[in-house]
Amino acid sequence: MEGFPLLTALIAVPAVSALLIAFVPAERRDVIRATALAGSAITFALSLWLLGAFTAGEAGFQLTEALPWIPEWGIAYTLGVDGLSLALVLLTTLIMPLSLLAAWEHADRAKGFFAALMALEAALIGLFLALDLILFYVFFEAMLVPMYALIGIWGGAARRYAAIKFFLYTFLGGLFMLVAIIYLYFAGGAVSFAYADLLAVPLTGAEEMLLFAAFFIAFAIKVPLFPVHTWLPDAHTEAPTVGSVILAAVMLKIGGYGFLRFLLPYFPNATIEIGPVILVLGVIGVLYGALVAMMQRDIKRLVAYSSVAHLGFVVIGAFALDATAAAGSVVQMINHGLSTGALFLLIGFMYERTHSREIAEYSGLAKAAPIFGGLFLFTAMSSLALPGLNGFVGEFPILLGAYQTAPWAAVAAAFGVILAALYLLWAYQRMFHGPVEGRSAQMTDLTGREIAVMAPLVALMLGIGLYPAPLYERVNPTVEQIIAEVQDHRDAAAVQTGHADEQEGQ
Amino acid sequence: MRLVAQAPLEIPDIAWSAIAPELVLFGVGILVLLLDTAGPNRLRSSALAFIVLAGGAGLIAWETGAFAGAPDAQVALPALVALGGLAQLGLTWVWQDRPRMLGALLTGLGFAATIGVVAWQWSVYAGGALLDGRPVLATDSLIADMVAIDGVALFTRLTVCAAGLITVLIGYSYAEERRIHRGEYYPLLLFAATGMTLLAASADLIMVFISIEILSLALYVLCGFAKRDLNSQESALKYFLLGAFSSALLLYGIALTYGVAGTTNIAEAGRAMALVAAPRALSLAAIGLLAVGFAFKTALVPFHMWTPDVYQGAPTPVTGFMAAATKAAAFAAFLRVFAGGLGALQWSWVPVLWILAAVTMLVGAVLAVVQTDLKRMLGYSAIAHAGYLLIGVIAVSRAGISSTLFYLLVYALMSVGAFGVLALLERRSRKAMTIADLRGLGKRYPVPAGMLSLFLLSLAGVPGTGGFMAKFGIFRAGVQAGQTELVVVAVVSSVIAAFFYIRVIVAMFMEDEPAEAAGLPLPTDAGANVGLAAAAAGVVVLGVLPGGLVELARQAATLAL
């Protein structure tokens, strides 16, 4: 099927199903959720098609589509996919139908709920595929509204506070990025807002630093990087289960995606200069996230802080400026999406039955619900990077690559791996071992639907862990190209300073 | 002593077509007033009006030679005038016992007809000139250089009429239920709109002053229309006093300008003041006074004090109309005088307006955060938006002008829409709305609550809505003009503003405890529904596919720079 706008279809199908839901009467919950599931299932099928149509081993953008949008302002509707976006699009399209299945019995204002989820999926896919910076920005902020609604309307007790905090943090970061994009556009001669046209814009050192900072804030908030991570635990704790799953599995990846897609290629000199500082922040994220996670009494909050730690690895991988580490960081994003998403799903299943997330109120869950216990242990093992499972194949290359360029960061971050084992296994021990007491008595084992939701995730965790090559084959060329560009700049800068040294010496 | 020999009075060639939109608005205003005062003799008055219009049509036809086989375009005009006369006669005949409905219908038709006339003017002038090889609207000064026909004038007229049309739709039942639906309501609305469109087309400072007076006098009365309501009285009195004060300052500025330049024509005065020989101090004083006069009208901090009180007290549809249309007209004149006429002197006024813009954006947003009354909050938000708009003026560029025009149109839709939803809610609970009164609205009435959310998100500038595109255009023009710092201030202000907009959404959708009035039934009324749906559709379409209007705004940005 030559010429079929596959990428547009990937965005349009969920958007249309969100629109269709708006026209279904509110009391027809069966139709509403069926529409949503059908939309996300078709999107998933399309993404598999995308996987087939994608040529592995190529670095550039493929299957590009372009249409004029606002020519007067230099804005076009341009989409394209490369190894980096392919991985994240597949993650999104996989997580969405699973989340919908997990939320199948959701009853409170179901119409708005499912419509918001589908709108969110459309915006997320659009964000990863957009090759025009304004289009990217539109998806970046448009995603905010459904997520804000998900947290604020269907969230927990402190949801209003969490929703407003989430909205303002992201909005603030985004607007600074918008100004930086516009500045970059004019600095580049006002050609267009296309991704390629804004590459290699001649900038003075100070300009590059400021623009780097503006982009960096937007994505650092998304990651979230210490010290702008404070919205995350609130948002996670208050969001409904699917909200947490999507937030953790997909939305946090926007930060890492932005680093690799925009920050490194656009501002190589600033990246080289500020990189070490960001590595420090990444290391702090890894250690601080792990230590704070250990102290949590609420299991969901524990997983939320573990996200801060895991994404610290992603940041280290991106800013170590080493191709192995960067590829590891992309794989780590996928892995974190799978394992943390699965953990949030499991916690959600438990909460629906027992209405508590206090670790201290549980004991002997493994006995009360053996399948649940087994899946939880498996997912925790994946999350703490047990060799043979997916977490390992992401974190290990990051440490390996970072050791080449910034050994201190690799050494410090390695402690994070140990701490992860500590907090997850300790929590597992407290909740799942021992006699069946407290809330555990109310716990029943997972239903067939819930097991069906978990099965693909478990399979992927094992599959990526044992045979990660297909993933790396697609991610590597893109990432290598990005890193090679930055390294060229570093070498050029080194040569220049070398010349300067020689001249001074003469 | 010898008197200076007086030059014989020269009667200028009056190009009626240049002020055709004003003629339509004013004519319909007079007609509605006439029909209202006629009482039982309504049909007879209408017949009289018909005879006048038909006669006028015949006269035009004779003048333009339509009877002697002139081209089709010249036949169309008298035919349309005659048709208008027939339409009003028919409407009067059908609705003669319901004068308010008749007034509303005629007013709506008047606004729609004006949009048609402007579209015709546009088609005549479009493509007449090229800039960078692309068509733009030619600029033309007519009627002794008093009235300009150019993009700024035409685009602003469209904005004003669109706002007026929606106001009529959402205001009908509101005025009916508050028992303030008196006969003068519609004529005053039309007269205000006449002043606004004329202001946008003023090529001379005297015309600027006259138009501001026309629109202000009508608005003073409209603000105090709910005369049993003390807030409304306060609103009218405050607006009147401060409006008179600002008019006086503006007039001083005009007088000084005349003193320096020897002319009140905006373009000529600008050229004369830019000369090296011009007295510098006097020029600066003139520019300063003009700036203060406009700052009052556009509600820039620190000349904004009247805005919250006036917005709060005026009947809600009137507030929406004021916020949308007055702003559009005043900024059009602002553009013409400063970015256009005084463009060569920008070193003198850009720094001052820069500070005003920064302070306006921040103060407006911060003060809006602490408001509980919704209309007051939107009043402060209007102040912040005036600050964003000022960036477009300060840019002194074609991009600045076109983005300001585009912003004004989008702003008109979203603010009329937001006030329209508020009007609906006020009718329900028969009192002014606070944020707390909105609790639980989303659960019971998702459609109006969703619409209000859409308008508020658009005001906040969230992508997918017209507000984002408008803001993007302004930011783009600002960065292009090298005003990146000011744009950063606008970003900070936007984030503060986002807080109070989403707080309203939180109250509507996310509070558990519904407000006391939450159980009351929401009035259903087709007019308001159509008006709000139109505004919402406009906001969404301009957010998703703004290309066409952006292009029109580009064509319209043809002030001499």
C-alpha cells in the first residue's frame, strides 16, 4: 500500500475514536469502552504494520509525510519516524489497549474518562512522530489537558492540588521551550519550523546556552529530573491507575526523547559544556530517588520514586555522550515503561480489592494471591535489573557506556542498582511474605482479564531480556548518528583548544 | 487689524462606499430606535423606512448609472438596499407585537449585513497591491483624508461585527430575564459598534477622538443599563468619569500634536514630528499624552483601575461585547497611530510602552489570581491580554500588526463566549457568579461547563485552541522584532494566568461538594446556544486550521511602516 498515510492514521484513529465517544450517550458504557478499545486495538495493529514497514539499520527519518499547515508562519504538518520514535510509538500503542482493559470496569463518568484516554493516545503518538517543532509543541501541550482531567477528575483525595501542580509545571516548561523554538527559527533565517531546518543554526555561545536552558527545563520537568521532580509523586499517587500507568510508561519518556531528539543535536556545544552538571543531576536522581523510595509507606509512592531513579539512568545514558550508553538509555525508557507500567497495574488491581496502598497493612500476600504475588515478584525483578530480564539490558549498557566517558557517574549510579534491589525486595518481603494478615485477607487472586492484561507485558520483559537484538538494531543507527554529531563537535572544540595551546606555547 | 482671508469652504468628495459599514450599522440603529418609539404605529414607520430606503436605492441606481446598463456590481448595491428595506418591512409585519424580538432580529441582520459590506470592500481592495510579490490590501485615505480604507480597518470591522452578532444572540434572554430589555438596548449596541468600526478606520486624530466619543457614550449608557443594580450604576459612573478624563488627556495630546505638526492627520503628523526641526520636547509631550489616552482605553496598568469595576457591574453580555469589540477597535487605532504614524519615532515610545506592557501583563495576571468574582477575574485577565497585545504594537512590524489583528479576532470570540456562558449561569442563579458557585457544574451540565473550559483554556493559550495560535503569532512577532525579553515576561504572565483559568475548571469538574445552586435547572435558550456554539466552533477551528485567517491578517497588515 504505497502512499497510505500510515503515520497520520496512527494519530487519527485514536483521535477519531475519542470524537466518536463524545457522541455516544453517557449511559451506554459498553459502547463507549468498546469504541475506545477498538480504536486503540486498530492503532496497535497499525503500529505493528509500522514496525514491518520500518527499515532497520537506517539512521534517518522514514515514511515521512508533509502537508502545508500555516505557510504564512513557516509551520507545516510534517511527520516521520526513526529508531528513537519507533520504539516509543510502539510502547504507547501497546500500553494503551492494556490500560483500557485494566480500566474496563471503570464506571464514574465513563464517557469523559475513555474519551480523555483516547485523546491522550493521539497526542502522545503525534508528539513522537512530529517533525515540525510547532507541531511537536502543539502535541506536547495538548496532551496536558486530557492528563490534567484524568488526574483532577478521577484521581484520589488530593487530586486537585496534584492536577494543578502537574499542569503548571508542564505549561511553564513548555512555554519557555516555545520562545526558544521561535528564537531558533529567526536565528536560522526564518526558513521554517521543520526539524531539519533548525539543525545547525549558527548561534553564539551565550545564545546557545540560553536556548539549551529553555529546552532543558521543559524536558527536565517531564523526565522528571531532580530538583524539578516534585510534581511526579503527587501526580502518580493521586492519578487513577491507568493515569499512573500512562504517566509512567509513556509520558515520562517525553523527557528522554526530547533530550536525544532536540537537545543533543541542536545544541552540541552547550551539551558538551553543561553535560557533566546534568550527569550530576542524573546521579542525584538515581540515588535520591532510590533512597526516598526506600522510606515510603505507600507502595504506589514507592514505585513513583523508583521512576525518578530509573529515569536518572536515562539521563545519564543520554548525557554520557557515548553511543552505547545512549542506546541503552532508549532501551531503558522502553523497559521502564513495561516494568513500571506493570507495577502500577498490579498495585491498581490490589487497590481495587483492598482500598489501601499502605505497605504496613499487608502481609502474606503471596499466600493470599499466588498469581498476583508471582507476577509482582517477576515485575520487581525486571525493575531491579535482574540479568535475563529486560531491566538489565538497558541499565548495563548505560553503565558500560558511561564508564567510558564519565567513570565517576557510572560508579555512583551503580549504587542505584543495588539500592533498587534493596527497596523493591524489602517492600516485597514486608507485603508478600509472612502470615496472611490485615488487608491481605481481602485480597483475591487476579481474574482472567487482569492476567490477560499482564501477559503481554511479562512476555516482553522476558523477550527483551533474553533477546534484545531486534530492539537495538532499530535504535542503534539513530542514536549513533546523534552521538556522533555531538562527538564531532567535541573533537572540533578539542582541536581548537589544542591549536590555541600550541600557539600560546610558541 | 486684518482678518486672514478665509479660504472658501471646500466640500470634500464623499466616498460613501468607504464608510458603508458605518452607514449600515448606524442606519439600522436609527431604524430600530424608530420602530421602538413608534409603538402601535410600528408598521407605518416601517413602511416609511421602506420608502426612504427604496428611494435611496433608486437614487444610487440613477447616480451610478445602473439604469443605463452599468456593470452588474453597480446594480447589486441598490438592489441590496431595496432588499434590506423589504426585509425590515416584512420582519416588522411579522413581529410587530414583539418589539424586542424585532429589534434583536434587525440588529443581528444589521451586523450580518455589515460583515457582508466589509467582505465586499475587501474583495474590491484585495489584490490591488502586491508586497514581496504577494497580494495585500491597498491603503486608501478618503473623505478629506479622514477615513482610511485598509486592512486594519476592514479586519477590525469584521471582528467588531462578529462580536456584536454573538452578543445579540446571547444577550436576548439575559436582558429579558433581568428586565433590562428596553428599546434603547439594541440601538445603543449598534451605535457603539458604529463608533468602534469608525475608530478602526480613522485616519485623522480628530476622527479618532470623535469615534471614541461615539462608542464611549453608547457604552456608558449600556453599562448602567441595569439601573436597579447598584453595581451597574457604579460601573456606568466610573466608566463615565474615567472615560471623560482619558478623553481629555487624549484631546490634549491631539492639540499638542497639532501644535507641533500643524495637522491632525495621523500619517502627516507622524512625518512632521519625525523631522529634525520639530520641537522635541513638545513632540514627546504630545506622544506621551496620546499614549496615556490610549492606555486608558485599552486598560493598561497603571491606567486600568476602572476595568474590574466596570466589567463587574455592567450587564454580562455588554461586558463581553465591551471586552471584545472595544479592545479590537482601540488597538486598531493604537496600531494606526503608534506603529503606523509614529513608527519613525519609535525610539521615543517603544521603551515606555515596553515597560507598560511588562507591568500590565504581570499585574493583570497576579491580581486576577486573588479574585473570587468571575467577571472581575475575567476583567483582570482582559488587562493581562491587553499587555500581550501591546507586544504586537511594540514590534512595529507587519508581523506585529497582522498578529495583533488575528489575536483581537480570536480574543473577541473567546471572551464573548466566556461571558456568554457566565450570562447563562447568572440567569440560573440570579446573582453574580463566584468561582465557588461553579462547583459541581461539570457533573450536571457537562456541555456549558465544557464550553466555558474551552474558552478558558483558549484564554490560557493551550494548543488546539485559537488562543494558542493568537499567542504564538504575537510571540513570533515579538521575537522577530528583537523583543525576546518582553516575550519571556509574557510567558511568565501566561503561566500565572493559567493558574486562575484552570482553577475555574477545577471548581467545575473536580470538586466533590456541589454548590448550593448546582441543582437549579439551567435555562435553555436557542439563541444563546447558537451564539455559544458559534464562538466555540470559531475557537476550535482557529486553533486547528488557522491558515486562512492568518493569511487574511497578513493581507490586512498594510499600514505605512
